[in-house]
Amino acid sequence: MNRFRAFLRHKLWGKVASRGSTRHSVTCQKTVLRSTGLLAILVLATSGVWAQDEQRKVLTRVKPEYPSILRSRMIGGTVRLEVVIEPDGTVKSTAVLGGNSVLADSAEKAVKKWRFEKGPSDTKMVISIKFDPHW
């Protein structure tokens, strides 16, 4: 946090000091630094809370089948899936957010068999599955 303050102080000092007296510029600089610091803390705190609310523990994980043609050609990658989990812990639906389409099909089939801990309502999660041909 000190590096961040030093950076802001350095960047803002020239702009604020050229507008008036030194006393006024120091007051403006402190106000800007405080408000920027509070905003950064608020953003970091709220993003962590939202991420925790959307996470459920995986109870049963099925390993995706690695397509042999892709493994033999040393083609790998990461597939990102958005998963909707029902309150009983079963997977309601999946949507591919990114990755190789052949690997995505395999990842979707496996994730639909996963079981999660129970929750109060439907939950959306983003899951990344890595396919590494060296393993």
C-alpha cells in the first residue's frame, strides 16, 4: 500500500502544486490520497466477499477424458465453464466461456457428473479445467 501511495503522491504532486499555494496543494493531495485509498480498499473487500458467496465445495469430481488425437499431437489448453449448481448439489447446466471446442465438450461431459455441497439456492460458478498433454 505504501508503494501505491508513493506512486500517487509522485503523479499528483506536480498537477496539484502548479495550481496554487503549497499549503493548499498538500491538503488537496492528502484528500485525493485518502479517497483513492478508501476506494481501493472498498473494491478489494467487496470483490472477495462476492467470490466467496459463489463458491461451493466439490464433493465428487470426475476427471475429463482427454481426446487421444489431441494428446498425441500435444495439444492442450484450459477450458473455462460457467456452471449452474442446483440446491441439492447437482449440476443444472454448463456454458463454455472459452477454450478449444473439442476439449470443451470433454470438460462439459465430466463437469455434469460432478457433485457439490448443498446450498440454499442455485449457484453460478466459473470453473477452469486444464488439459496438459505432458501428464
